Amino acid sequence: MLPKASIEHIVAKQRKALYDMPAGHPREISGSLPYLSDRPLLIGGMRGSGRATLLGRMLKDEYPEAWYTDFDDPRLAGFDESDFAKLDRLIRDSGKGILLLNKVDCAAGWLPFLSEKPAQGIKVIATVSLPSLLGVEQDMRSNRISGLFVTRRLEPLSYNEFLGFTHKKGSSQAVADYMARGALPEAVQASRPGTMLRLYDRIVCRDLIVAGGIRDRQTLQRVVLHLIASSGGTVTANNLREKLRIKAVSTAAEHMALAERAGLVAFVPILTDNPAINPRKVYAADTAMIAALSPEPQPDRDRLFETMIFNHLRRSCSSIRYTTEQGGCDFVATDSEGAIRCVQACREDDAGQDRRFAVRTARDGPA
């Protein structure tokens, strides 16, 4: 619980500090975000994907008169459900009708607070963690909070965003740099040894261990490290249990699900009528994270390239599967219009060390 005067003071300092910071590079998602509506807009993404920077640009460029609060501020660590009433009074006294709230899910009671804003005639754009976003989307699908929010997912930097972020031109060398430096803005911008490891540690501690209520931290960390190191390979909960000597298959499956909800990895099912009995392929969210966490001196570059292609496809495809039939195919991807693409990722180094990258694609009609 915080005094109302303290909340007012902290919020004012946050706004001043935000305006003193660089605006940050524009993101592709900005062009597709819906205009302010009667439903709060939730933007979620994995930690390090640039949620705070995106919201800061929106405040400076689009909604300069909006109310802004960053709930990830350590000075608001004591903010609890009862403090939302004090915040409400401050917002009402300010006369502002638009709220931009960064990482609002850090505060208990955030969902009821946002839910009542439309009735008050107040528009809301808020960033949340990826697990919180997925939880809201699941509740909307089950009609527990049907139609209450508009949701969007902020992905790590695309290749084109990386080029703009680093002021590079497209080339095979730029692709190699993209794989090496990764797609998480926080790590790309810092470009210092240890930044990726610290980011990974925060994701594991806050979004997996704390959020998931995990007591056996060592087992969870072993599972997550194995999944990231295995990017591009196949995995099952049972094989994971045997390899890492975990007591129960359910524990392995739970840890796999937590890693996926936090955005660290994604799983791709096989193209079959019964995918439940087949291994899934696993892909890390970031190629630089694979390199940073790899126990090997040099991670498999073919796997890194395949991971990069997967993360590119998942931005625009409604479903991605793989197949082992007829020689196999890395990705059988279906777009939003139902068209199917069969994509094979290939990476080669010639004798002159001139890198060549290829993505072989075949198109089919609607599924």
C-alpha cells in the first residue's frame, strides 16, 4: 500500500524521465494496432521484446496528453489492489481520458481496474507479460471475460526491423549478424557481454519460477536450457524425463509448457492425423540466446538458421507443422488465407567463406 501523494510523485517523475529518454526505433506492429476503442488494448510480449519502448513512442508521437504509469518501477513495488482507487482519483483529477500503462500486470487487481475503464469513458492501452496476455486470451475463448479486451502480441525484432535498428543494409552478412546478435531489442541495443544471460535469468526467475510457483528451480532450469540448446530438434516430455532423469513425465511437461508461455521456446507438431504420439520440434525464440547459453564453443549454424526461419514464419502463419514424409520438410506453414507453403531452410558456407542462405519454398492451395 502506497500513499496517494507518493503515487502522484512517482508517476510525475516517470513521465519526465520518459520524455528525457530517446524515443527508440519504430516497430512494425505500430501500423497494425487498432485505434482506441471501447475495449482496452493489451500488448503482450516476452521480456526484452521492447514493450516499454513501444509504449513510450506511442506517448510521445500519438498520445502526448495521455496518462502514463510504469508499474515495473521498483518505487511502485508496494502497489496493491487498494492503491488502484487512489490512482483512479489522480486520473480523474487530471481530466485525462487516455491511459498508457506499462506492465500493468505487475500490480495485483489490474484486470478489474482495466475492466471498469470503458464504462468510465476512458481509453486504455496497456502492456503485459506474455503469460498474462495468453491467460487473458484463454479466458476470452472460454467466455469468462468474453469481448472485454483487444489483444496483440509484440514479437522480437524482425529481420527488417533489425536492419533499421542497426542501420544496416540487407545482405548475407546482415543475415549472419542478425543470427549472431539476435532479435531482442534489449540485448541488441546493449551489445555487451552478459546482457543476454542477465535477460534470460530475469525471464526464468520472474516469468517461470515466480509466476509458475516452481519450487524445484534446478530441474526447471535444466529443462529450459536443454530445450533452448535443442532448438531445431525433436523433443517429447518422456524423452526429456529420461535424459535429464526427472522423476515424473508430468513435471517435464509442466516445465515445457511454462517455457513456451514465457516465450522462450515454441513447439511445432508433426503433420499427421495423430500428432499426440509423435515428437514435436522445438525452437528457441532468439538465436543469440542459443549461442549465449550453449555449452558448445560454436552452436550448430544450420540449427540457428532454421530457428531464424521459424521465427520469421510464425509472424504471419496461423499454423506451422513439419513432416518426415518423402524426405521430410522443415515447415509446412498455413497463412491466414489458408494457403500452404512448404519451406526448407538451407545454409551453406563455400570454400571462400562467402555465406549463402536459401529458403526453398513451394506453394499449394488452401488446405
